[in-house]
Amino acid sequence: MNTLVDLRSDTVTQPTAAMRAAMFAAPLGDDVFGDDPSVNALQERIADMLGFEAALFMPTGTQSNLCGLMAHCQRGDEYIVGQSAHTYRYEGGGAAVLGSIQPQPLAQNAAGQMALADIANAIKPDDCHFARTRLLCLENTWNGHPMPMDYLAQATALARQHGLAAHLDGARLFNAAAASAQPGESVAAAARRIASHFDSVSVCFSKGLGAPVGSALCGSKEVIARAHRVRKMAGGGMRQSGLLAAAASYALEHHLERLADDHALAQRLSLGLQGIDGLQVRSAQTNIVFVDVADGRGPDLLAFLKERGVLATGLIGLRFVTHLDVDVAGIDGAVEAVQAFFSQGASTSTASIAGRAAVY
């Protein structure tokens, strides 16, 4: 293959020409003083879109989640979260390190759901021996799975029955919305339905939406005011950040409905890989395809693909992610490269062993 097909993540996208033009034309101010018009417009737009009073633009999703958790919880409080959830496992322990918030991780099923009974049993009584349980944190999508609406409703209702708030790590909220939209319903409207179950939602613009940088935390005015203070402490106060906010606003305007194209490409990839001896393909529901490789040959396959211009990751099984910089030809080329690896009976070699360091 002559053209690089980067399926490592939907974070690798480049801004489109039109997005770059929107960034170049963005009116700017100083957001630390609150007078960057492009940032303010984005915050108002995403808050209104998802049904919240306010929003706060952040450099990253990790910071957005951290500010959300610390806005809801004080030192010595506890949040309930999935054992494999991003906020617990992949964000450097920030809530515990920086917020002194104790996580209470629970087992998840294959779709990322914690059992309602486990959530109820994990909520601590009001007793000085225990951390105070304050928050339930869910994730949507989870490993590409959109959370069922009835589960979101039941889990958050359970939380509120016990006086807990509910936060959503919605890094790929709009992918979940595109997969969950009812006939005739827009992606934005479906996202608002999902968000309606939560007291705060973090949403990422630099994943499926294709902006170069940025996330937003949405919530009540009180929650966002507390989060604003945390963002300052965490070094997230930026100056003429309207350049970045303009890209996110462009993505909200132009890239929501096209998420269905990414999902279709993931389905094409999934179908193309099924039936290959030595691979177990987990069905693609949004834009992420996971593949398990028999006999520990995953690193060899990744190295083989890289030599042929196809990039993927292998942290939790091989992962392929579709996005706006991938097309049908790229997906078909990736399938052909995987087929070539297995058809030639690739075995561990010096070259493939050397490739492992680059992969991991």
C-alpha cells in the first residue's frame, strides 16, 4: 500500500480545509478574562445542544473529566466507576492524586455495564468509617459499545435515589448518539436524550468530530463554576483559545451526521475480517473494531501491517478505529493486508520482534 491508513484512533485526524479556514477567521479574545467570543460561542452552543445551563471549554478530555469529578466531590468523597472505565484506569489516577477522591471500581460486563445491584451495594452508609459516596460515573461509548438508554435511565435513577450525582464520560458521546438515534432523529437530538440523565457530561471534539484539540464539560451553572476553579488549578486556563474553539464549533456544525459514515466503514472492516482463521472479530457497533489474534501473534500482525502502511494499536486486543480521514479504499486495503499476513503463514521473525517495541 502506498497511502498510510491510520486506524490507531479517531484522534489522529487532520483539520479539514474548511475547518482550518474557520479557525483562521475566528474572532479572538482572552479566555482567562472570559472575553474570547469564539470560546463563549462554543460553550453556549454545546450547553444548549445537550440541555445544560453552562459549559466550559477544556484542552483535553482527561482534564474535563477531572474537573467534573472534582466539581461534584470533595476530599474524602468517593465515586463509583467501572473497573475498566477510562476515568479510573487511563487518566493517571487524577481524581485520587489531585482531588483526594476515592474511586470505588466495580466489575463491568462485556458492554461496559456495572450491575445495578453492584452499584446499590457499593453505596456507603452515612458512617464515619466510610468515604462518602457522592457520584456515579458512566462512560458512553464504552469500547465502541453505545450504552442502552434504559440502562442509563435505571443506573442514574438509582444514583439519585441514594443522593448521588451522575457524571458521563462522553468522550464519544456523539458516536453513541449516532448509533442510538431513532428514525428521523438528529444526532444532536439523540445526544441530548443521552445527556438528560446526567448532572454533568464531558464531551470530546478531537475524537469522532475531527477537531484538532479540545473537550467541554457541561452542567449546571454551579457545577461549571466549581469546575472553572479546578481548571485554573490544573493549568487549563488558555488565552486566545478561540482558534481551537472555532474548530470545535465547525465540527458541531458539519461533522455530526457524517459519523454514520465512520460506523459504516467500521462495519465494512469487521465484515472483511470475519472468517479469517486465527482472528476473532468483535462486532462493530460504532467506529471501533476489536480483534483478538490467536497464538499470541498480535504483535507480529501489527508489525506486518505497519510495514504495509496500516497502523493499529494493541493495548486491549487489536483495535482499529475509523474516522473522517479514512475511506473505503483504506479499509479494503487494511483488510487485504490482514489477509496477506495469515495467508502467507507469517511467523515470529527478527523483523516482527523488532516491531513490537514500536507498537507497545
